[in-house]
Amino acid sequence: MFNVKNQFTLIIIFAALAVLVQSMKVIPAGRTGVIFNLKGGIQKNYYGEGLHFIVPFLQNLIIFDTRVLTYSFSQANSEKDPKRLGDPIIAKTQDGQIVAIEVSIVTQMIKEKAPEVYQKLRTDYESVLKAKISKTMQEVIARYVADALYTAETRRIVTEELFESLSSSFLSSGFKLQDVFLRRIDFSKEYIQAIEYKQIALQKAQLAQIRKDIAIKEKEIEIIKGEGQAQLVSIKGSAIQRNPQVAELEYLEEIERSENPVPVITGLKGNTFINLDKIVPQS
């Protein structure tokens, strides 16, 4: 049996093991740690991934995720990304239209800034990023009318402005902005209906103009045809006056184009006559 001394030794050993376990901290890959000291506050150094030792009950290791992360504002259950910060951002355009915007922000905490991030934001930095993104998006959208947001070019400019504005804001908080994706802009049902009616009216006006243009062209063609026919008659009349045989040649050409056979009567002396009664309709 163990005596009191042996029991005390075991207690000391277990206590030492417990202290040792408490002092051993592992920082996973893609994370950074900072140490908060109960006496001196947050230490200025940051700690990389791997095994580290701290003083139990006096020091606390705070771990931050320093991987490249995508934070999204989107419809509930529309994305598998666990870093969904909230619903689409509601903003008002310059002309007073309400829009809902789905956007994704790709960012990464700067390892060297981890102690500063904890001092300023503690561990609730995601709520701060959420507020920054929402405010900046609303400010940018307010510069544009709703009609402009329909175009791809305007959306590209909005994305660039959003990236530029957020870059400096994120950097001051210890984060590097990697990219911005303007995923979707939804307008109110009333505004969409107004746009559809406007497009329909525009299409009708364009169709009416096309029909008008076609009618004008057809009229011009008829005028040109009429002028050409009159000119042709005048030319023929002048030609006949100068040479009566022209009329005879035209008549013979008309006979050649005719599908009906031309009756021919041969005289006793070899003269050939055309039976006009078979060609010219009787009145």
C-alpha cells in the first residue's frame, strides 16, 4: 500500500503534468497566435504555427485565422461558405431606388498586425469588417442612379471604387484586401416593372420607326421606277421618230418571246406572210 508520502508524490506528479499540459499550446497551420499577459497586457510579438509554451493561469494564447478568407453578403443558405457575414446589403441609389446587393470580399489578416488587431478589435473583428463593408457599399451606390447599375461597365466601376475605398480601411484594421466580387444587384419589383414597360415602349417606338423607314424607301423605289419607265418611253419614242424600223424590231422580239406558235403562210411565189389574225387578239 502507498503511504502518505507516496500519495503526496503522486499528487505532485499529476499536478506537474497538468501544469505542463496547460502550458503547451499548438497553433494550427494558417493561424497566428498572440499572448495576453494578465500583468502586462497583450505582448507585441506574434507566434506562428507549431508548439508553444505559456505560463498557465498568467498567460492566455489567442489564435487568429490568417488564411485568405472570403466574406460574403448573400441570401440565407445560398452559399456553402461558412464566412457569410449576413444578408445582401441594402443601399439607396442617387435617384432614391432601393437595391439589395450580394457581394464577396476576399481578405487576409496580416500576421504582424495580429497584436494590434487584438488591441483594437479583440476577437470580434468580423463584426467590424461587416460594418466597414456595408457602410462603404452604401456610400458608393449612392453616387449612381439605378439605370446606370444595369450596365456591366458601371458595375465594373462600382467594384473598383469599392475595392479602393475598402483597401485603406481594411489596412488600418490589420487586414489586406485581396479582391472584391459584386455578385448581384436586385431592384424592387416596382422598379423592374417600370423598366420593362419602358423597354416595351422603346421597342414599339423603334418598330414604328422601322416601318416608317421601309414605307419611305418603298415610295422612293416606286418613284424611281416610274421615272425610269417614263424615261424609257421617251427614249423609244425618239428612236422610232428617227428610225421607224425600231417598232418593227420590237414587234418581232415580242413574237419571239411569245409562247404561242406563229402561223406562217407561204405564198406561191416564195413570199412569206405572217397571219396576224392568230397573234393579235380580235376585239
